[in-house]
Amino acid sequence: MTCVLTFAAIAGLLMAAPATPGALERPGAQPPPQPATWTQPQVGGRDGVWKKRWWIEKTARLLRGGDGLGPNDDVEALLQLPEEEIARRFMSDIRFGDTILDFNMYYLGFKVDDLRDGGVYRRNAFDFSNAVGAAQALLTGGDYLKLFDLEGPFYLPPLPRVPDDPPAAEDAGLSLPDLRRKAMDEVEDIFLGLFELGSADVPPGPQAYCAEFDKILKDTPAVHARINRAFNDEDVFILMMRGHVLIKPLELLGRAHQAECLAKPRARADVKRLTAAAEAAFNRYYAAYTEILKFEPDRYNPRSVLEFKPFNLSVFNMKSWLTFGFEQSSALKNSSTNYNRRRGAYVLKHFFCDDLTPVGFEDPQEHVGGAHGSDTPCFACHFKLDPMAGFFRSRGAYFYDYDGDAAVVFDDGVSIDRRKYEAHWRATKGAGREWNIGYVRSPRFEKYNSYGVTIADLSKIIRNAPEAKRCLMKRLFEYLVAEEQTIDGGYLDELTRRFEQEAAQNSSTAMRNAIVRIVLSNTYHQIDADPRQCYDHAAGAQIENAPPCRVAFILRKNCAGCHAGPDGNAGLDLTSWIPAPDGKRRTFPHRGRDRQQIAPHETLSRIAERLSSTNPEVRMPRLMVMPSQERQELFLWVQEELAQIAKGERR
């Protein structure tokens, strides 16, 4: 995300005409002072001036939706201000809303290169309602943690002006907005005509009225095609399938038709009941039609994130919208063999920063059945993947909710009995809960796990999980600095701790303060940062002769209780990093029974074995739950070190 500019490249941009900067915005909680190791350049020194100008340009572009310094920015005045105040001024700009929406989409894994095209928001910007809702909340001091909610409002983009495909001959010459009105009017006439027929002064006989229902219900695909021709694929998915524009009105007709025309002799069909169903179907369709027209591009064209308006979900008889949009639904298809695991993996990766790179697993308290329980490598992932997938058990193709239906239809077109399908997540007898659904940290120690049933439960779990807030801070650091930049775990924990403390009062303030902390950090100030180096550390962290910062905090947190100092268990000290006997590399202090230093390869091999073992007597740390992400990171680092040793030996 960070754009590193040379001093010469930005010289012309910085000599701009003066203008009064925006008013300073001060949240209630203030960020800490800059780290002691960073000394802000004095404006008087030439090198310091250019460094600060570089920082100002970089920060302006980052916090104002990609717009750097321009003619309305008084650079000389900005140079006299503390960096914190400059950052907060940039965050008071309305363009900051684009930055936050862009970050939210990055966090959700669906970032686009540019939110706008010619100043107009791309439809992708509206696709993730939790991203939009959280961005609006941050701009207004509301609840930024709406980002963690998987149900919420629905933000429909302006309807398109240009169709995906050329119109049919019958529609030639019509603009897409005119074609939409024509198509929706045609379908409106179907429902209205059926209702008017039944409510006429001389209504039809029951057999004749049932015959009219027959025509519509048998011609359902043609009814859908009639209206779908006026919308692009994304709109068909959002409005027609997920929004039930036609599905639910036709279901109202279908239920009445079944009860009156199929379940008993047609001569005894209740015309009044059929007419009432026709009226309900018409009203349901008309309400949706009226609401959709509010989003025609000549009536709705937001100029900022704050102008995004929610769709009135009551026209669909909905209270909230599943936040998985068209892109997510396309990328996270659910097949008859996948059983929502792709969706579960998505949640684990993007909300918990867990990419399911398995390193052994803990033996569960009870035997695990099924193919994924008997196969050790599979269980290493599936013990947490399958329970997470269970939150979506009623969601079939394109996240359509089949709750209450007899069958679930998958994206591959296969259907399955819903009750049989959902039984996959039934908890075993004596488990103390009905469903084996939740965020599972350990299969052995259930007290660490968080269980639930619904999507709302999952949202609550994400909100309460410390792993989710740590993941949010990790992604924020990556977004503001660079994805490949190493971050010290202790520093990340400190960012997370302060965010959690402040978010308990106001999550928008907490997020703004977190942004300020990162743009004031040593790492952010590096013009040419080494991606393998950590430039920021937790207060009081040991830096000299410490293990590489990529793993130092993981070792200190999980291993130093037993392996620290000269008296560490098994003669191993995992808090120090010393020259190896051959003088070619570094290693941990590790002495054998003869008190001689053990070779680095042997030390690392033993660590790898203890990390990956499934035997609780061998697995380290003993009788403790080590977060899977930390175990993965440490194990991968050990493997890389071993590979480097092997490479050196082959030379």
C-alpha cells in the first residue's frame, strides 16, 4: 500500500500555494508520544526538511484516499506542525472515508486498485455492507467494529447505465434505465392482473382462477427472464436472488395454489384466499420495485462514503442483510462435497489471521470419527475448519438461506436433504450442546473454545475474540506500511492492547489512534526498510542478542517459562541468540550433558519435532494451548533456518 517516493520526485508537488488546513479533530483518547528511538527531524536542517516533506506527502496520499499534496495544501505551514497533528488533519478530510473503506476491503480480502472510476464509485465499493457501515461509523464517531458483523444493512450501488449484454430486438433503442422500468412494469402487470381478476365484481370460478395461477407458476422461468434482461449479473444476484424480488411473491402464489388448487378438488378452491395471495404477491413485488427505483443513477450518485444510503430491507421482509456480497459469493462457492469449508476457511483467514497451515495437532479428549478425524493430517485443519463452516450450514448457492426448506441447493447444482446435511454438525451425545459449531482453539481443552449456532453468534464471537482484534491491527500495519514487512509480536500485542482498551469506550477513536501510532512509528518512517527487520518493539523488550524479531516474542510468550537463561530446561535458552561454535551463524544457547554447545542443526531439529508432534508428552509447550498461528510462524521459521544451514553445508 505504501508508496515510497524519492525526495526529487516529490519536490514539485511540495511547493504549493498556501491554504488554511482543515480544523483539527481531537478524539477523547490520545495516542502515546512517539517512540523514544525516533527523533523527529528539525525543520531547520535541510535533510530533516526533506524527510519530513517525504513523510507528509506519503501520509497525505495514504489518509486521503490516494490524493497526495495539491495546490490547496500549505506545505510550509504543515512543516511547522507536529506529525501527529498533521495526521489528524488529514483524517479530518472527507477523503479519509475512502481510505477506511479501502482498508476495510483489504481486511476482508477484496481490495480493488481504485474505489472510483472518473470520480464515480465503482460498484465494488458498495459490495461489502460491513465495510461500508464501519467506514461510515468511523467518520461519525460510531461503532467501527461493525466491520466484524456478518449481518447488517444493505448498500445498493447506483443501478448501471450500461448493460452487460446487448439488448434484445424488442428492447432496441431503450436506455438501460428505461428498459428496467419497462421490464418491471411488465412483471407488475402479471401480479396486478391476477389480483384484479380475482377481485372483479364478477370473479372467475375457482377452476378458471386456478388455471390462471397455473399459467404463471408454470411460466416462472419466463417471468424471471422477463425482468432479469433489464439488470446485469450482479444486480440479478443481489436483487432477484438474495433480495427475493420475484422468489418470495411467487412463493406466496405457490403456497396458495398448492392449498386451494392441488390439495383438493379445484371446484372447491377458495377464490377469496387465492385473491388475497395475489394481492400479497403484488404488494410485495410493488414495494421492492418502488425501492429499487430510488437507486437509479439519475437519482442516486454518492460523492463520499457518508452519502452511501442503505436499502430499505423491510420491502423484502428482512431485518438485516448477510454481508457476503456478489464477489464473495462468487469466490466462496459451496459445493456438495465442500460443505461450507471454503467459507469457514475464509472467516478464519480474514477475521482471525489463521491461514490453516497445520503443524501437527493436539490429541482430542475423545476419538474423532469420520474421514477427517481418522486421517491425522486432515484433522490438523478440520478440527477448527468444520465447526466454523457450520455457521453457514443453511446457506446454499450464493449464500441463499434454505433454512426451513426441505433441501439445500449447492453452487454445483446438487441438492441434498437439509436435515441430513445439517446433521453433519450435530454434537455428540453428552457434549452439553446441540451443535458442534464454533471457533475452536483447541480440540483437547474445550474451555478455550467459543461455540454458537447462528451467523449472529459468529459475529459476536468475532467481536469478543482477542485474536480478531490482533488480526485487525496486523492488517492495519500491513496496509499502512507494507505487507511483507516483519512486525515484532510484542509491538503488535501492544498495539492490540491499546486498541482494545480504547475500543471499550469508542472503537472509532481507538481506530484513529491506532492509525496515528503506526504512521508515527519507526517502521513507517523508513525510506528503504529491510522487510526482515523490526524497527519497533514493545516497551522494555530485549533487543541485543535476542532471537530474530520474527519469532522473539513468540518464544518469550510460549517458551521462556521453561527455557530461559543458563538453567533452562534441557540446557536450552530460547531467549538468547549467540554466535554458533563455527562462527558462521547464530543459534540458541543449548548445552548437552557434557556442557558443550549443541550444533545449530540439532537444536533446530529438536525444536521442530517438539512443535509438530501430536504426542502430548513430546509436544511443546507442554500442557499449554499455543495459538496455532504462532506455532505455524515459529515452525516455518525453524524450517527456513534449517534450509539455510543445509544450503551452506552443500556449498
